[in-house]
Amino acid sequence: MGRDASATDVAEIERFLERLWADDGLADRTLAAYRQDLTGFARWLVAKGIPLPDAGRDQILSYLGERGQQGIAARSNARFISALRRFHAARQRMNPGIEDPTALLESPKLPRSLPKAPGEREVEDLLAAPDVATPLGLRDRVLLELMYACGLRVSELISLPLGALNMRQGVLRVMGKGGRERLVPIGAVALEWTERYLRDARPFLAAGRRSDALLLSRRGAAMTRQMAWTLIKRHARTAGLPSQRISPHVLRHAFATHLLNHGADLRAVQMLLGHASLSTTQIYTLVAREGLKRLHALHHPRG
């Protein structure tokens, strides 16, 4: 759709992707897709003499129109709009007064996709991957155990203070989206690993430094979002699992799907996940149903 993108636009895109990787820990293939989408738009803008950050809503709609004429799929256009939205959101964080041309754009309607949760055996292999003979390995085991046992978002997990943990009652007090607080049971196995971490690993990692965070880095500071992503990917590779399929959010999917597979009530799962609306949780019933259908087809004599 045009010539090479300008060097200025290319540099702007790379800075955006670096910030996105550092802040959100997106997969390499997602970052590559965003690079392709933004660079393609920047190339198209060259003939019009418009830098990528200055392209307005009219240019975006015109570009989408040309893509539609070329038969580019709705899902690809939705991804392009998502990349552009995040690009402008990042610019607004740096310069709050600038206009966001994507503010009133509507994404194409897409069929609802099901989250792909790993099976229970795959999760067990992942949980067993860290070397628990070391303080860092013991910390990583607790990271994985709590994420799977409690269905936490990665932001919720890394921001947990020690005071959020009630060992006697076996629950976590979690601060979720919108400042909504919820109590989440930890489960016996995760609780045992947490007790061991607090006794044998956390004092070593703290090394006399004061930190209220439950999970600590090797320097005794709170774990970052990017660190949690990197560790989960690393242990997925150790467990022989495709690391691109395993992420903090996928473990949250596994938590919900496995609960429903074992007969949990949907409203209970909604409360545990901290969803404001039951409709957000209902997609997991579709995942569980598909898993049960495959199980029936594989093992039932009439399957």
C-alpha cells in the first residue's frame, strides 16, 4: 500500500512497541503483528505527506475502506484498529492534551472466540517446572500455584501485600478492577507452598530489606508485571509446553474452566474471578462444554 515508511515513523513505532513490551509483556508474535499493522499504515500515509502520529479519523477510515476493497478480513482490520488505539493511548499518556483519532472508531464485529485453556495435566507439568530447591524456584512455584489456584490477574498477583494473605483462614484479600475487593480461597496445596516460601525463601530474598510485597525479586523488591510474564514463559518451556500458549491470563482461563469442568456454580466462579457481570464469565461455560464433548467423543462407546 505504498512506499517505505519514513524513518521518523519507524522509530516512533519501535519506541511504542518497546514500551508496550515493557509494560504489558505482549507475546513476540503480537508485537510483530502490531509492527506490521502500523508500518503498513505509515507506508500508505507517505504518499499523502502525513506522519503516522498526525493521521486523523478521515485518513484512518479511508485506509480501512481500501483494505475492505482488497478483501482483508474483519479480524485483521480489528487488530489494526487495536494496534492504532494502543499507539495513540501511549501518546496520550505522554502528552495528555493531544487528540486521539481512534476515540470514536468502531471495531468490526467478530465471532466470539473461546479462550484456549491448557489441560489439567499440562498445568500440573507447569507447576512442577521450577527448581524448588532454590529460593527463586520456590518463589516461582508460589507464583504459579497462586495464579492457578486463585485465578488471579497478573496485576492483582504482583501487587499482593503480605497483609492480603490470611494463612489461618486460607484466603487472599484481592483488590481487583475498579477498586473492587474480593476474598479468594487459596486451596490446601497452594497454601502449603506459600507457607514454605514464607519460611524458607522470602527472608533470603528480602535480605533484611523492608518490602510489603508478597512475591519478591532477587533484589528484594516487588515483582514486576514483565518479570511474572517472563518467568511463566520460561517455566512453560521447561515443562515442554508451547510458551506462546501459556501466559498469566491463560492460567486464569484454566482456573475458571477446570472449576466448571468439576461442577462449580457459574456465579461462584464469577465471584472468584472478580467479574462485575455474569455475562463475562459465561464464555467459560462454552469452553467447559466443548471440553466435555471431546471427552465424551473420545471415551463413550456411543461417542
